[in-house]
Amino acid sequence: MRSGGMECFGNSARSLLNDTGLEKNMSDSTVQKQDGARLPILEKAAFGMRAFSQQVGSNGMTLFAFPAYGMILGMNPAVIGLVFALMRFYDAFTDPLMGWLSDNTRSRWGRRRPYIFIGALLGGLTFALLWLPSASWSEAAKTAYFVVLSILFYTSYTIMSVPAEALGWELTPDYAERTRLMSWFSLGVRVALLILPWMFAWTQSSVWASEQQGLRAVGALFGLVFALTGILPAIFCKERNFEIAKKEGRQKFSETLKLSFSNRTFLLVCAVTLFSIFAGTVYMLFGTHLSVYYLYSGDRAAGGQFFGVFGSVAAVVGVVAIVAINRFFAEVDKKKLLLVSIGVSLVGWLAAIWLITPSLPWLTLVPVCCNALGVAVFWMLIGSVMADVADEDEFNNGHRREGALAAFLAFLAKAGGTITAVLGGFVLNLTGFDAALDLQNAHTLIGMKALYVGFPIIGYLVAFLFAMRYPLGKERMLEIRSELEVRRGTGDV
């Protein structure tokens, strides 16, 4: 058994070395077959590091805002949730517009990269400015400031993230290489999630003169991280389909909307993504509250550190999962892996009904790790799946519309988190939660656990049912790719 395990580990290691280019034992024919499809390691790494800005803008924003504006600045959590709902209403207009604009831009630098560069710099600045209010401000002043700065930040985030997501889908046409590319991005996400759960805990450090000083310093640091990692794809990644898009001409915005809403496969993937985010966001949004009030009886320092440790452990589990199964993605159908990933998360949260308990808080590690395993695999696949959907979209409609599809998916991703935030904020209030109290009553604590466990179970169950209907298998995608290249006369599959 020992030698067999070592052999399996060795095979996995060799597979990863092959992917990074450190082991070059491919035959000449294989190299020729992959020419133009296999991506340089620098390009993969640049796209992967973009995950930091993406996570700061999505999970980091909501993860930090609820304890920062709620616990430190004293805002009502329901009001915070409503602000995020307003941002999603705003995104409903800006995301599709940005996708259409990116698809139809014909600048000398491409149709994606200029927006990525500008959006990253503006997003980093506005994220740093978000955390400047004082607890002494009135509720109206804090709310107004949060609304205005959130609009500026999410506008910048949209300018960067929609073209960046679309760029990733067009970097390679190869079925397996798309998954390898997204494994780099997923590794970046896991590393980011290793760090982001500590944001609130770092504001509680004795280094700062006050919580508010810590809030501002941590916010500025992550604003800088957002800017530096967000610009990397604009510098190091190439736009593969730019010349193809120029030949196709521009589309009207109304036509883009019509084609997107008529693509059944795309809408199906959107549904899977929406409910998976609905399920997974609860841990990020309310994990701090549950740790502080349910598991540690109002001790902010202990609860914050506990949530940070669990977030870091979950990120490590995600990294291990990606490394362990990366070598199988070129052979295994993506639909099967999607079902497995969602199923593992679902089982973990079902177990959480019994395992989340103040008497043995570390048992929470079991559902958290199951969720981390499932989420890591899911997000490793979803970008690769969407690249396939973009090919099917061109096959049916004759246009490269990665930007439009990325915009709608980005909006739904943010909407999923916001729906959870709004519902969760109101449900948290209904439980009787009072941020002014260190010790919550028994009814409130039971309600918090029900919120924390119930949302993921419902969300993952619905996502699993939708994923069962996904139609694009590996053989079908190879047929689509071959036909697309015949139409173009390139012979590049």
C-alpha cells in the first residue's frame, strides 16, 4: 500500500510538472498538436493571480463589510444587506453594458485589456476609501457614504472583471487546456481565501490604536492587492479571438441581450452557478457571526481567530483538491465532476446539522472542509465549462460573445451573493440578533445555526438538480470545435 500511494503521488506530481512545463518529455507530434492551445506558464500565472482581485471584489467585499460596518461602525446588518441589493440592481445595467462594450471594442490594445487595466487601478483606490467612516457618524451618514463608495467600487470592478473573465474563456480552444488554465485561477482563489477570512481578525490586532484604525489600514492594504493583481492579465495575457471578432463586425446591444437569453445551455449553467453561490456565500457572510456569538459566546477576538483558522484550513483543502485531481480533468467529463463537487458540499452541510456545536467547536471543520473541497472543484470547472458554452454560442449564432456571456454570469454571481446577504440580514434580525450585545439569547443562537446550515442545503440541492441537465459532453465539444475551425478555415482545434 505504501509503494502504491507513493507511485500515485509521483504520477500526480509528474502531471503537474508537465502542465507547468518543468518536465518536457512530450513527443514532437504531441507538441505540434498542442501548438497554439497549450499556454505559456507566465500567461497562466498572470491569469491565476487575477483571482486575488476577483476575490477581494466579490467575497472580500461582502465578507469584510458585514463585520466592519456592522460590528465596528455599528450599522444595522439589514441595512448593509439592502445596500448590496442596490448594488445588484445597479449591476443589472452595468454588467451587460460592459460585456457588450468589451465585445465590440476595436482598440489597438484589444477589446479586453484596456478595460482590465483601468478598472483594476480604479477598483483598488475605491476599495481602500470604503473603510474611512467613523463609528461616531450618524446612521444616515454612514449609509450614504457606503452607498456612494460602493457604486464607485462596483463600477470599477465591473470594468475590470467582465472583460477579464471573457479573456480567460478565449485564451485557449483546447477542451483539457481550458481546465488546466482554470486550475491556475482556482489555485489563486484558494490562496486568496486562505487570507481573506483574516481581514476582520487583523482589525482587532493590538498593533492598532483602535478598531477603526485597523479597519482603515486593512482596507488600504487590500485595495493595493486588488490593483496590483488585477492589472496582470492586461499586461501578460493575449487576446486570441480579437482578429476573429473584427471580421464579424459589431452587434447591437438589443441583439446581444436577445441571443444571451435564448441560449438554453448558458441559462442552465447560470442557474447552477446562482444556486451554488447562494449556498456557499452563507459561510463567508455569517461565519464570523456564528463563530463569535454561537461558538465563543460573544468573544470577538477568539471568534474572529477561529473563523480565520477555519478559512485558512478550507483554503488549504481546496488547494490540495485541485492539485490531486488536476491530472484527471483532461479525461473525465466535466458534467460528472460538477455533480460530484456539488454533492460533496451538500453532504458536508447535511452533516453540519449535528457537527456544529459550542461544546466541540472544532467539529465544524468537517462540513467546512467538505464545502471547501466541493467549491474548489466547482469553480475550477465553471470557467472551463463557460468557455465551452461560448463555443456552442458561436456555433449557433456566428459571433464570439465571451464578454456578453461573462457579463450575465458575473451579474448572477454577484446577485447570488446579494440575495443571500439580503435574506440573511433580515433573517438574522428576525432571530433577535443585537450587535450591541456580546451574549445573544438561546433563541437567537438557534436561529443563527439554522441560517448557517439551512441555506447551503437548499442551495446545493437545487444546483445539483440543474447540473444533471447540462448537455455539453466532451465528445460534443470536440465536434463543435472542429466545425468552428472548418468555418474559419484555420484548422486550429
